[in-house]
Amino acid sequence: MRPLQRFERRLEGIVSGVFARAFKGDVEPIELAAALKREIDNTARILSRDRRLVPNHFTVELGPEDFERLNAYGRTLNHELANELRDHADIQRYTFSGPIEIELTQQDDLPTGKFRVVSQTVGTQQRSRPQPPPPPDPYAEPYGGETVMQSAPPPPPAPAPIRRGHPQVMLEVNGRRRPVNPPGVVLGRGTDADIQINDPGVSRRHAEIRLMPEGPGGVRVVLVDLGSTNGTLVNGRRAAEADLVDGSTVRIGNTTMTLRLADEPIAQPPSSGW
């Protein structure tokens, strides 16, 4: 059975066949799934030798009648469309820039049965760090014009040593440390996984650890479950996506791993991106 047929059967099963009867002759969910797949195929950008970056935010523009009908099943439909995109990305070795978001909008200029897909690459915005207030001037004249003896200002602190590159990210697996280099690694039981784990409870391509630069000399480490069969636990809690810090534990199948941030920096790649 082809992937789109499986998607249609799964969607019909969730709503007990209501979808199949509701969309005869109009825009069908299987058409949306096919169009979203074509959109990421056409907009994929090379990230590394075997990885390509694809958009993660999609706007589906529909005519008034199609929007009213499809929007009634918005949460169920969006969830299934996102799962279908993840399966397609897993096969094509695509990497999303962030969580998948699908939004249905109404466009009065579109007739029934017609729709448009608009995609965007939306990353996680970095939080702005508050700037400390400027230090008071020790030689400023106080209020009232009185002369106050001031001690000499302390010498400025020695500048911190310059670190070149980002801190080395390591993953402890079964007592061994494995490096995690940009843009990240795929964990799984299959031979095409970057870190292969011989565990029957681990999927062929189970999860991915992604590295994203954050601020000067910093790195954000994110774990993303790739739709595995048994799921992923981060610090003992099931998670589809989670940030990792030094000492975070990741459990897939019967294997527990620990993330470590080493002091030695890793060299940045020659290009501007990871």
C-alpha cells in the first residue's frame, strides 16, 4: 500500500469514515498531503553532505466552502498531515528547521476544489539577554556640590580567553563517548544511522540530536523523536522534542545515553551555517 493510501485509511479510521463521505468532489485530505510533500521536495536546501533543510511552517489557503468543511476537523487533520510530512522527511533524509505547524486559512478568491500551499522556514527565536546598567562614575560630583574623597577605581578584570568554535558535544552510549558534530546525528538501529545502537527496542531511525548555534560561542542541543515505535524518554519523561543540557539522559528502547559538554571546543564548519 502506498504512503498516501495509508494516510487516507488512517484518517478515515480516526473519524469513523466521516471524512470519506464529507470530501467527495471537493478538496480531499489526500490532496493536501500530496501538495505538502511536493512543497518540501521543491524547497529543500542542502544542509550537509547527506542532509537537506526543509520548511516547517505551512499555510494552506482554501476557498470559503472548503475551509468551512475542513476547518471543522482542524486538529485531527493537522496532526495527521504533520505525521505524514515527518514520515516523508524520514525517508528523504530531510531536516525540519523547527516544530511542524500547519495552518488552514480562507481565501475568498479561490473556488471550491482549489487550494494553495505557502511554506516558511521558521526557527526558534533566541531570547534577548538584558544588558546590565552602566557602572556609576566614582568621580562624579555628589548632589549639593560637596567634595567627597573617592578611592581610585579598581583595575579592570583581565579579559576572558577567547574560545574559538563551540563546546564539544559528546554522547555516552554503553560506556563509550561518541562525538556529536554539526549539524547533528541520527540515532537508530539501522545501518544508515549516524550512531548505530544494537537494541531490538530501537527503531531503524529512532531519534535525532541537532546542534544549533546560540549566541557567541554557545550551542543549543535539541533532541527530536523521528516518529519511533516505542518513543523517546528525556530525563525519564516521554518527549517528541526537548532541549538537552550537560548531564541530560536520553532513553530509547533499553538503552540509556547521557549528554556531555566537553571543555574542548569544536571547529566551526567553513560555511556560515551548521
